[in-house]
Amino acid sequence: MKFEHIAGAVIHDLKNQLQALLDYEQEALSHIPKRYHHHLEPILQRTNRLKNDTLQMVSLFRLEQKSAFPMDDAWPHDTAADAIESTQLQFPTIQFHNEIGEDCQGFYNESLLNLALITMITNSAQAGATHIHISADDSQGLSICVEDNGHGFEDSILNGEQETTKTEGTGMGLFFIRLIAEAHKTGEEIGRVSYGNRSGGGASVCIHLP
């Protein structure tokens, strides 16, 4: 077995172990008086962050290996709701607004898009956002946008001089989201990502799928 396959298997097992640890921590929290929750909540948040990071690593490995990701009919409102639930524990002070209509529909790999949204939300949180809005448009393909009230993108990012200016995290957020978008293809059409700053302040990142 090649080393990269061994590494991929270890990362996948690590992800499962972290999910089990998170489940145990949440169960423990439910049995502890509320006045003591602040002692355990930072551990829960870090465990959740590690779980999401390992999910990203597993997906990066599969994307690099050109693995086939099954596509199916899916509902962006539910995908966004799952991403919000996965990040609320880590960012409890953020106000989330899922503005995607329940009848909005797309054709995509739900696990990949969920992970893209988690990455977009995490980027917004690390940029100081306190409100995050998620919207979608399925009139031509599917576009899902995450908008926030953080400090927005630096000019060096917008003009392509740098990939990141972050001191926290891997700094691979946009690169990872782009890989996920490009894994979605229909004929000659390929997914893409657009991003910029909002006129009223904050950032906007959209993933466009064919």
C-alpha cells in the first residue's frame, strides 16, 4: 500500500475518533450543571474545529487523488442548515441567517458542498463577523453565497497578490472552496468561485455550480 493511501486511512480514522469524542463531550455536558459549562465548552469548540479540519484533509486527499464524488439532487436549504449546525458550537456568538428557500434545488455532492459552506463560515468568523447570511439562486445552475459583516478582503487578496493574510488557520480556505467547485462538472461547464467586498462592509463569497 502506498504511503499516501496509508495517510488517507489514518486521517479518515482520526476524523471518526474525533466525532466520537465530540459525541462523548456533548453527552457529558448534558449531565453537568449549567454553571460549569464554561469549563467544557472551549474543549467542545476545539474538538469540533479539529473534526472539521480532518474532514477538510480527507476531502483534499480524495480531490488530489481525482476520486469520483457522486452527484445527486439535493436541497441547498438543508445543506446550509447542516453547515450552520456544524459550526454553531464553535462560533456560538454569531447570528446565522439561512435565507435559502426550501424549494431551491441543485445537483451536487452534498458532503463536498457542506464542507465548502463550513469553510466559508469559518473564514467569516475568523474575519470578525457577527452576522452571516447564506443565500442561493437556482435559476441558472446553482449559486450559493455567504455574506458577512466582517472586515472584508484585503486588497492584496482581491488583486491576486496573496492567497491569504490570515494568521489563524491554514489559510487554504479559498483554495479548498475552489477545488470543491471545480469537482462539479456538467459537460464543458465547470464550477467556480467568486468573492469580493460588500458595499456596506464585509465580505461575500459565492460558489457557482453548473
